[in-house]
Amino acid sequence: MELILMDKIETLRNQMVQEALDQGQLTNEKVVTLSQKLDRYIVFYQRLKKRSHY
């Protein structure tokens, strides 16, 4: 599960960066949407890691 999440996070990050480069702005709607989705995956991953330490 952890490796799948890490792969998804990296894929989303790459998509976001590429979209920002393509659009030439960080405030583009698609870039922001990808960033928000990435944030949700990162928070989920962090919570998963935190639970596994207990």
C-alpha cells in the first residue's frame, strides 16, 4: 500500500509540474486542482505512516 501511494504521489507531482510548465503559471485551474489532489494523497500517506508507528 505504501509503495502504491508513493508512486501515486510522484505521478501527481510530475503531472502538476508539467502542467505548470505547459501553462506558464502556477495559478492555472488544472495546476491548482492537481495540487489539491496531491495534498490529499500526501496527508493520507502521512496519516498512514503515523498509524504504523504505534
